[in-house]
Amino acid sequence: MRVASGDEGLQPFGREVIGEAPAVLAARVDHGAAEPQRRDPHCIGRGRGLFREEDADQSTVRGGSGPLQGLVRESGPDRDLHEIDAGPGHCVDARDEIRIVLGFAGNRVPQFAFEVLRPVGGIAQTIRAVCLIPGSTEFGLDPRPVTEDAGFGTTKPANRFQLQAGSDVLASLDTLQALCPRLARVSVIVSWFGDDLRAGECRIAPRVDSTGKAVIGEDWEVAGLIRGEAQAVSLSNGAPAYGGTPSDAGLLRLIAELRRRGLEVVLYPFVMMDVPAGNALPDPRRPGATQPAYPWRGRITCDPAPGLAGTSDATAAADAQVAAFFANGYRAFIAHYAQLCVTAGLSGFILGSEFVGLTRVRGASGYPAVAALRSLAQEVRALLGPAVRLVYAADWTEYGADVRGSGASGKVKWNTAPPSSALVAQIRPP
């Protein structure tokens, strides 16, 4: 702050400026019971800018050269601080508070904003595994910061919109492990996109959120496909309906980062349906109607669907349609990630999930999608070895039998879960 003296005159502020001295401000932050793994505010706003913990000298509470002079959790009453709030002679216990001591220069007290993290309801202490989403983000899973060329000599971040860590996923993981100290496993979702609910017409492929995006340095690449060769996701209200498929290089860096943190990694290849509103695709379940916008992958089935007049269910045509689904991208999808992660150190791999409409399609004999998934499991096992646990993540309606009809005429068939021929071994908790 400015230290001045003299009479009103031509000097700045009407007084002679004889020097400047730093000022120290202490702010009290009430936050309830503190989380012992993380009890400090992680980002503090100052004026129009931000500064981070690493900008601060936290070795002292009253002193230091950085703008953030220190952080301390109060363990008892602070008379100097609390008399201001409670009045002379009164002191409030500060055990559930954090005091932030800040030094600054200039001619005014700047504005500050504090964010304090703590678990809610105690459930965080029991969490052992999580799914990491979104699985549709070109660079959001990459621990390395990625920058886009914004034109006219400017740039913008592609995966860093906070200032506490080098990328958003690193900041998220820091917070996650602080709030969930027993966390042991992370399931990483990576998405490719389907374009039709008719199994025989559906194509599965990686996509980008924009074919015209300019990235400085290492750009997007998945399964040997570069940005200019990939299809962009559809638009919804003028914006991409999804983020793109995570870039392979960034995904491998994330897996390495998770393992460095002592976490097991399960890879979860995931199909999202990029079927936009206003499409002209026939709906296999509703004769004469078009397909709903951005449907659930569990609606993929044969055409016409089981139960409809003229259905291909229980015929050789259904076998051919299901075979086309696996040949037109799904087998390549799973094989790509199994090959990519041969040496990545995965603890588990998910072969597919919630294809309830597909696994209940009957061929001329048996269930062709179930047979194809078993064959795929053998291929993945050969690549990843016996130590990596494999699983098919069934929809809750898919665990039991395929029931057709009702009453005495009803038929029950065990398509995916007979005790003697389950798809793959379940992933067991540690």
C-alpha cells in the first residue's frame, strides 16, 4: 500500500508519495469439518487474474515473497482475527476454519474468491472404484496440456480450463484421490460412434468434434486415422453433439499416469449412437417411423425387430445382420484397444456393454451376437494375456433369460448367462 504525507497539491492522490510498503490481509473461510487430505483452498482469484498454490511461499504463514503469503488451518482461537467479528473480549473457536494470509502491493485491497473442497456425507471414504467420463473428448483425458490455434496469432487451451494443474484431468485426479483416499481402480471410457440402429447397417468408427480444428503440436490420431480422414460428429443446435474419440497418445499417457498414482486401470470401449434429429433412417422397431435422435445402443437389433411381422429374428438373415455389425467396425474397435494396450498394464478390459437388443437376436440356431462376443473374448485374451480380467457389462435387463411370450406358452432361453457358458469372468473387487 502507498505510504504518503504532505499537503493537498499536485502530487498523486493530493499527497507526496514517500514510499510503498506491503500490506497483509487475513481472510477467514468457514467450511465445516475439514477434510484432512485436502484442507486448503486450491485456487484463489485476485482482481482479474488468478494465482496458484505453486506461486505461493507456503513455508511461512506471516511472510514470504509470493502474493499468497501462507495457508494455515486454525487449531484454536485467534483473538486478533475474531475480535473483529465477535467484538472486543470475544473469541470464536476456529477449529473448523482456514485462515489465508495474503500479502499484496498496490493502492487497494483486491477482490478474492476461495474454493474449499471437502467430502459430503462420508461416502467418499468408502469409494473403491469409479468410471472416468466423458469418453467422448479428443484431449480431455490427456495429462499433457494441448493447445489449439485460435487464429490471428492467438491460441486457446484444449484441455486446461483451471490453473491448479497442468491439465484438467490431472486436477480432477488430484481432487478425486484427496476426497476418496481408498480409491483403487479407475475404469476409463473411450468412445467410438455408431450410426444406425439396424445391426446390418450400423458402422462403428472413431470421430472428431471438428475436422477443421488446428492443434499446435501433436494432433488427434486414433487407430491410424488422422483428423482430416475422420468423420466429424453431428451437430445439435449448431454445436457438436459429442466430443470426439480420445486421441490414442493421450489415452496411453492417462493410463500411465493412473498407474503412477497406484491405481488399477480398466479400459471400457463404449459405443455412442450418433444418429441426429431429423434423420431419414427407418426404425427397426417402429414400422414406418424414423430412428429417434441419439438413441441408446441397447436399441440396436435386427431389421425388422423381434416380434414384428416379417422379422428376421430366428433366421439366417439375422445371422448375416449380426455378422455385419461386428465386421463393420465393432470387431476392429475392440481389437484396436486391445492391441494398443498390450503393454499398458491394464488390470481389466470390457468387451462391450448393454447390447441387450443385439444379444437377444436369434439366428438360425442360437444367439449370433453372444457367439461373436465369446470369439472376441478369445482374441482379446490372446493379446492381453491371462492376468487381465475380461468382462461383458450387461444391462440390468440382460442378466437373466431371454423370455418370449407369457404363461404356459412362454419360452425361456439362456442367451448370455447359463452357469456353464458365461461370456467371461467377472471383474472382482480387490
